[in-house]
Amino acid sequence: MDTHEKSAKAEPRRQGPKRSEASRMAILSAAREELKEQGWRNFSPDRLSKRAKASKQTIYRWWPSVASIAVEAALEDIDLPAIDPKLDLAEQLQAFVEPIVDIARVGDGAHLLRSALLAAADDPQGGEIFRNWFNTNFRRPLKTVLAEAAIRGKIRKDWDIDSATEMLFGPVWHRMVMMRGPLTEVVAIRASSSLISALRL
């Protein structure tokens, strides 16, 4: 066995993918800090590259656009809703909104989420990331919860998932983008109550 073959066998395997994933996480973390400090409108790929200590080539290898980085970075900070089927309907509906309220209760979190919403609205690829995330983790589970409630006779059977989603989350998006204020627990309670009132038999 020659020296080159020994060196090849002695070299640790799978270091490339691990370094790539570490770089990816560093970029997302740096993107969150950039969004908190500068917002989406002033988001700078140059500053992002310096913060993450990663080249632009590396950044664009992972994401198709700057907005898609911003959206994914913000969404990774949001806990996914945990819906307990043992809770009553009002509490289940509140549980859908609470993860968003939790992150946006303070200034930095509110700024981060607002930036993600604006980036998703500005860029088709960023918007696709946001819609896929929202549909998978919020809209589809909400549809399941409402379908079960209708079967049990808790709400009327002619409910519409798009209208229900807009009614439950509309106040959140309105306050975040239009009112530019942090969210409170009251937002989740009011949104849940309004949706149940609209869906009553």
C-alpha cells in the first residue's frame, strides 16, 4: 500500500457535508441578526456575508434569492403549534396563533417576523417558502381541527378553510405589517373567539 493510499484511508469521512451544514446554520443566524438590526428593506447581502464569515458563492448555493434567506431565517425561530385534541375548540384555535404571538411579543421578534412577511411579499421564491411553511404547519392542521369539530357538531358543516384561516391569522398579519406593533396574548384569544362566533351553528 503506497503513502497516498494510506493518507486517503486515514482521512475522516463526511467532513464536507458537516462543514456545509455548519455554514448554513451560521448564515441563518447571521441573517436573523441582520433582520433584527436593519429590517428587510435595508437587508445587505454584503453584511450578511461578513457576519456569517461565508462567501456570497456559498450563500447563493443554499438559497435562490436574498429574500428566501430572510424568510427561512425568521421562520426557523418560530415554534410550531402543538395542538392538544383534549382541549376545547377555543383553546385549540388559540394554540395555532400562540407560537407567532410568542415570537412577536417583544421588539426584536416582532421586527424579525415583520421582515419575513415583507420579504415573502416582495419575492416569489421567498413567498413560496413562507406559503409552504404556513400551509404545512398551520393551515392543514387547522383544517383537520375544524373538520373534526364539524363532525362533532361544534361548528356548522359549511365552513371554508380559506375564510377560517384569514379570520384566525388576519389580525396577526394586520397588526404586524400595518400597525407595526408587538403582539399580545389578547390577539390569539380574540382571533379564536371571532372565528368560533362565525362558525357557530
